[in-house]
Amino acid sequence: MFTHDDILMPLALTVMIDNKIKDLELKEFRSQASALLNLFELDSMDEHALISWFETKESELKDTLHGRRKNTEILRALTRFSDDAHVEAMFDAMVTISVSDKEYHREESDLIKSAASIWGFQRPPLKIVD
């Protein structure tokens, strides 16, 4: 059984990993989150509820991404999923969010590479912008 936090955390990490939260990424976060909550048969959240969730978790996530336990927390967020349909949908959502602002930074690439490795996918051949 999954919680809203289980589903939303990897998506929020994808938005925040490059330290540049952009409107396009947040818009895609809301879109992907809505679809995934439906797939995981969780109660839906409207746009306002999703933004509220994100804003509530933002400080905690910043601390996580700048702390010593960054890799452990990312691993914990990603290894929650094992069903093929779930990991494929989550991976697709994360890739979509990471490129939604037309910029693909090294931090995003590293996160997607980690997810691909954990879930048995190839990292998409996207050009990194630094």
C-alpha cells in the first residue's frame, strides 16, 4: 500500500534536485502527480492541494538535498517501487518533469541515472546543460 508521500516524493525530488524550481517543472509535477495518484488508486488531489503539499515539504527536501544523507533519502524514495507498471510510470514521470523546462542539468541526470539503475532502465540519451 502506498501513501501520497510515497508517490509525490520522487516527483518533488526531481523538481528540486537542480536547485532551480521553475513554473514549468511545477506544472508538470502537478500533471504527473495527478496521473500517478490515479494509477496507484489513491485519492486525487487538486492543483492547490498538490502545491500546498510541495510547499509544505520544500524546506525538508532542501535540507535532504544538501545534507549528508542525500543519497540514502533518494534511494529510499526510489526503492519503494518494484511492480513493473509502477516503476515504468514513475520513471516516465520523473524524466518528463526533468526536461519540462527545456533544461537538463547534471543533478537531474544523476537522479535519472540512479532511478534507471535501480529499476533496470537505460538512462535516456538527453543532453546535459551546465
